[in-house]
Amino acid sequence: MTSFDTSPTLTVWRTLLALAVVFVMLATTGWSAVRDQHGIGERERALAAWARDRTTGRELPEADAPAARLARFFAGLTSAQRMALAVRHPSVVGNLNGAPVTVRYRANRVALGRAVAVERARARDPKLSPSGRAEARARHDRFRSLLRERRQILAFDPSGRGRAAEVFGNLDRASRVSVVVPGVDTHLLTLERSKRRYAAPVGMAESLYGAERSASPGTRTAVIAWADYTAPAGVGMDAALGGLAAEGAIRLNALVDALPGSSEVSLFCHSYGSVVCGVAAHRASARVGDIAVAGSPGMRAAHAWQLRTGARIWAMRDGDDWIEDVPHLEFGGIGHGADPVDPAFGARVVSAAGAAGHSGYFVPGTESLDNFAAIGVGAYGSVSCASAAGTCHSGISGGPEG
């Protein structure tokens, strides 16, 4: 474990270094938030059509209504009425927290089918530049991949760089649900990868789902690859600030609040995703029992207790992860606070052996993945601590549902 010098002199130097890094970011990448106008207006038209619909014999609830109200509305419909709404308003129903998950899956299949047709036409459009047509082909191929049989797409929004979420396992029957929250450069085209598979949200979640089933075959688990927030584009100013994390935290908490049943929830937060989880923590549902971060630049807090959550906080970092060299501090809104693997932060620090760098925490065969799986199924006694003292086990039981 790295030793930590908290002297005032070192703190000043780290602050100056952080500011220097920020100015370099500004000079080389600029303000990196993507303001892609692709699809502007489509969401508004879909919401307007939803608001006008009276085919169920009643006024439809507002799309941003509380999840509990939306759940009650859908519970009062027949199965045929629910599926008809999914087909008629796929881009709305497919993203409604509170709608039955099977209805959302159906709606998103319809939305994806329509998006495939749109991108196919764009790929052949002579008015687009060659790079525009190439992007359209890439989006077309991604959407077709998401349409493969048995894929369970819980959220899908193709506007801008795009957002999505995919479920592994049976969300309705799960007793434990894990949510993978990825970091920078997460969007529809990076949702999954053939190379570096486990560095992409879908690969991370699929790997975690397999590891959880191996760790506790009798536990009903489900894992969500949650790429349903606007992540920073590259390591620029957006990645150094907390604005996108604050917006993402609202969406993350809304997802958890709307999950079916009474399953216990664990959040697995990688890189900038740990900033999102840190901001979300104090308003997270009581169902969130564990928040585990890997390769974290900080959680917008100086100490774990400042997250104001009853969830257990876990942290890991591989020895070759470049994030170790990023100044872990906050100054004038820039930076994300203390290092979660610093013992002074107060997290349960666990082993990341075998992770091999910043993007390898979900690779099968690593202690990092095994530890995530143990946390996800509640087998806390199987977690490998980063130190021989085993302090990460303090105060918790180690049973399969502990």
C-alpha cells in the first residue's frame, strides 16, 4: 500500500499540480462536453405524442412522473394495452422508470429497429460527409448488435452520443442486483467492444454476472450495464468537474428507486463512474447496501462518512493504474476529493491483484473481479483485503447473504 504524506507543503504542491493539469487540459482538449445535435427534437415529438394519446381510455401519466405512480398506471392496464403502448411509443416507454421491465425490453426492441433503419439511410446519404456516413454505419452495426436475440435492453436513447442500459439475468426475480457504472467516453459506440472486451460496460457487466453465478450458484442475481448517463468525452474539463456526475447521480438513483421487487443493490463504479456514485450516495435508496469503486479519481468527499450513506464503501486500485498519479483533491470545484484507497478515507480497501492497469478490473481470473462478485452476492468473508490485517472485513458477517 502506498504511504500517504498529508503535510501542508505536499498539499499545496498537489493543489498546484492539479491546477497545472487543468490548464493543460484546457489548452489541449478544450471544454470537452459534446454538444452533438443529432436527434434534437425527436425526444420532444415523442413526448408530445405520448401526452396526446388516449387509446387506453384515460390520460397517460407524465413521462417524468414518479416511478411509483408510473408503476401503478401500468399495473392497471391489460397486458395487451401495455405492449401496445410499447409499440406505439417505444422511445418513451423504453426509458420509463416504473414501467415493467419486460415492457421496456419490448419497447426498446422496437426503438432499436427504427434506429437501425434511420442509420441505414444515413449511411447511404450522399449529403453526409464520408466521416458522417462512417459514423452512421458504426451506429447501424451497434444497434443491430443490441437487437440480437435474448438481449435485454432496459434503456435506449440514440440522440447525441447515445445512452443505454442492458440487463443480465432476471431482474424481476433477482434477490441481489448489481449495477455497473462506467466512466469517461461511455456512449453507444463504446458500450461494447470486441477488443478489450472487459473495458466496456457490457463486457464488465457480463463478466461480473458470470463471476457472481460462480461465487454463489444458489443466489438469484442480475447485473445491469448502466451506460444511461452522459459521461465526459475524454480526460478534459468535464472529467475534472462534477457537473456530469451530478446529472448522472440523479439518473442512477432514479434507476435504483424503480427496480422491481425488494432486491438488495450493489453499485460497482469504475473511474469517473465512482464520482457519479459518490454524488449519488447520500440520496441513494436504502436498498443500496454496497458501493464499490475501482480506479477512482475521488468520490467528491474527503472521508467516507461524508457520503452520508448506510451502504458499505469498498475501494480498490491496481498498482499499475495511472489514476494513482492524478492529484486526489478538490480545489474550487476542480478535482474529486480524497483518494478512496487512502486508509484515512475510511473505505474497506480490497485487493485488485491481476487487474493490470486502469481498465482491467473486470477481467476474469483477477482478484478484483472475484472481490466484486463476492460483494455482489454478499459473501463478504470471501473478499480479499488489500492488507494482511484483513481490516476490510471489520464489522460485517461473511455469509452468502451477509
